[in-house]
Amino acid sequence: MDYFPDCELFLEGLHAVNPPSTSDNPAPFDRQMFLDIMREDPPLKRYVSRGDTRDSVDISGPHEEADRAIMRAVRFTMSDKTPRFQPVLAGAGMGKTHLFWVVKDRESYFSKGRFLAVYVPSPPAPVRVPLHIHACIVDEAGESIFDQAVDMLITRFGGLKGATAEHYDLRYAMDRLLTEYPGISADVVKVLLSFRLDPQNRPLARRWLFGEALSEEEIAKLGVRTVLEDDDVTLATLKLLAEGSERPIVLFIDEIEAPYNTHGETGERHFLEVMKRLYNECKNVVMVASCLAEIWDRVYGLADAPMRSRMEVPAHLRNFTREDFTQYVAAALGDYWKCQNMDAPPDAVFPFTEEDIKEAFAGSHGVPRESIKSLIPILERILYGGKKETEVAPQADRVVKLTPSVVVGAITEALSLAGKAVGVGVRLHVAKGGTEKQATAIVILSKAGNERRLCIDVPNVKDWNRSGGVAAFYSVRRLRDVVEAKEADAALIAIPIETKGAKFESAIADMGPKLLTLRMGTQEATNLVDTTGARKLGKLHDEFFVAYLTELFAP
């Protein structure tokens, strides 16, 4: 190595004037630089937790009781495969949705194995709820959950995990499983086995398992008689997927009171019936149900005695203490500086003072969401000056999954909101087939002593910017059956805007004026769900539904 003594002398002189930063001799704090960075990209942008966006900061104290209850339920289910139902109660903004991310981060908590946490936004309408839950599980777990179910089935007759068509013939496997899985379950078993043991039909089996619509010819090619959209078939599928899963499935059902808020006692009772069926028919599942504390007694009162007996003692979330809030601010700002690739300021809560934190906490009453929200105008005052604090813009806290259950709920709420303008009352009657089979929703519309029954159906599609295809045709056929059975006077179908096809158009024409078709793309459908969730309607939707209700009751 070359040695330059003059250079060494130069560096010694430089360090004497401007010593390097060390832990004993930190660099001077440049307050203005840090403030400038914050002005360019402010911290604390989010004060609302969402089930589709991971929270980076957690303060454990407020949810310790819920942690213990949930982990206990998971531990027991991991040992005996018995399902469990754990309610979690708290007020608005207390961290119920945030709790999902706490559970998600603990999937590897137990040394004996992992579990799978799945976020399930509670559907506002109790229609095709099993399909809604199935979509959430498959979106989270991916195709591996199908392979695990196939391995479970193959080992039932003494086969080996991972076996393929080279090891077992599909008919050989089916012959050994039919006696154990009769009826509807036989179709699910055949599709699962085809997914592994029938390379030619694997793509069709995959589409069936993902809930995509198949034509009658494709269903016949698979050798089954049913489709996943039927509630009984979906429940049979969920039962096999849960039983075969190598990990217990923790369903975090957020806002279990949503059907009650939208459809009152009838809606919640139907929803609880589905929860009871899941509990009775599925092993290896833990249902964690968050609920507003002030509504829980009403929800609990609607459950029948068998359902109540299955519930664990509710766990509660507590409010932030002042110390919790200070810890949160320090952790959130520390995470912010880490994302900025900078060492944090020496004061962990910079640019806030203790007085700022005290001010924000005082008006929040310890509600985490309100505490964080109260800091935002204080931060703006520090960064941009001015004494007048601007109102913090509201943030959406709902995860929008455009499943049939969610879209039907939005349409029902839209009818209710539009009905107020023209004196029409709207209430959910019952899904066709009662609580056992909830494919098509029926609502009762009433005005001045007159009633109209409207059936509503939405095809199960993955992409609202593409054609609804065969799924839309089946939806029209279901609506036709309801109207022809005189269970409804009129029908409404919501379909992707690009939906077309000769069979579909023919089915639409056959129903004539009794059927109203609402075409939407992804943006329009999401907007409808968002606005109705906030109990509002956009101008176009308001005009559309008001005109439709007026026409239904025209002399």
C-alpha cells in the first residue's frame, strides 16, 4: 500500500477543524434541513387503517387482551382442528382493522407451525357470503391451498403427497373417495383431483376453483353438475380447502355488524346463519369477528342459542394512554426517517413538542385514530406556518372487493337512498332459497301501501373491465327463474360494461321490460360501493335509481 505522510497531516488538520461525527461527538443538528425534508414529503399521511395496506407502526398495549384471546384460539385450533369464533369489541377508530395486521405479522408466532391470516371485509348484504369468503381466502393463499387439499385427499386412500397423473389415474382416485365424499362434495373432490391428476382439464378445474363461470359444455367436460357460485357448493369447497390446509386459517371478519347497519335484523340474522354453517362444517378455522362495542349486544341478541354457545368470551381493545400516544409518534417518525434513508433527529418526536402531543391527545379521548388525526393540522402549522388549522381530509377505511355480495349490497343501499326522494321504502326480504342458498337477493319496495318485489343478481367476475361472459348469462337465468316463479315482480342485474354474447343477449331479450340492466366498469362499480358505503349517491346514480323506482310504481 502506498503511504503519503503529507496527506495524513492534511487529514489530521481537517479533523481538528471539523471533527468526524461519532457517538461521543455527534454532528450538529440541522433543524432547518429536517423541516425542509418534511415539507417536501410530510410524515403522518395516514390516520386510518385498511385491510389492504400494511401498517408499519404498532403499539401493543391497547390490543394485548385481544392478542391473548386470538392466539389462544389459534393455539387450540392448531392442536385439535376444532373451529373457534372469537369476537373483538371496540369503538370506532380504536384499531379493530389495525388488529388484522398485528395478527398477520404473527403468522409464525408458534414454534409448532404457522397459520394463515385472511382479511375478510364484512359484506353489507347477506348474499353469496360463502363465495365472498372463498374469494378472500383464495386471493390470500393462492393456488397452493388447492394443492394442499389434493394432497389431503390422496393420502385418504393411502397415496403419497405430491402424487401426479404419472402415479394415479383420476378414476382410480375417485373410486376410492366417492363413498367418503358423496353428493355435492363429490363434484368438489372431482374438480380438485382434476386440478392435479388430469393435465388436460387442469385449466378448467383451476377456473372452477377460482369461482370463474364455465359454459355448460365446459362443466360437462369436467364431469360435474355444479358451479362454485351455489352456496352449498361453496361451503363444501371451503370445508375441503380448510381441512386440507397445512396451516389453520384465521378469518379476520372486519365489522361483523355491517349487514345489521345496512339491512337491520334480517340482514344480520342471515349473515350469522352463514357464520354458523362455517363453524359447523369447516375444521381448522378460527373466525375473529370485530364489532363496534355499542352494537354488539344487538348483534349477539340476534344469534340463536347454538351460535351463541360457539362464541368465545369477547376481547376488548383499550384506548391509547398518553404514553402510548407518545410512543406511537416516536415510532411513526422513526419509521419516516428510515424511509428517507436518514438518521433520526436526536429528539424522537421532532418536530413536535410535548405541548403539541398533549394538545393532540387531549381532544381525542385516547381514541387512536382521533389522536393521530389531531396531529396532522399541528404538523401543518409547524411546517407551513399560519395559526388557522385546516380541516383534515377524510380517509377511506373500507376495502372494496367487487364480489357479488358487495355489489348487491351497494345496489340495495342505492335503492334505499334514492327511495327517500320519491317516498319508496326499501327492505331486504330474503335471498332466494332462504339462508341455505343465497344466490339472488330479493328486496321489497313499498310506496303508499303498494309493494313491488325486486330480485337483484350480480355475476361472479374477477375483472369488471372485461365481459361478464357465461357468468352474466347464468345471472340472467337465475333472475328469470325467480320472476317466473312469481317470487319477484321485476329484476335488476349489474354486469361489466363489456358484457356481450349471443346467449346472454337472447336471455336479456326473453325477460323484456321486467329486467333492468346496469352496466359498469371497475371504476364505476367501485364508486358505487364507495359512495353508498358513505350513505351518499353520485348524481348519475341518483338519477338512474330515482327514475327506475318512479317507473316501477308508475300507474
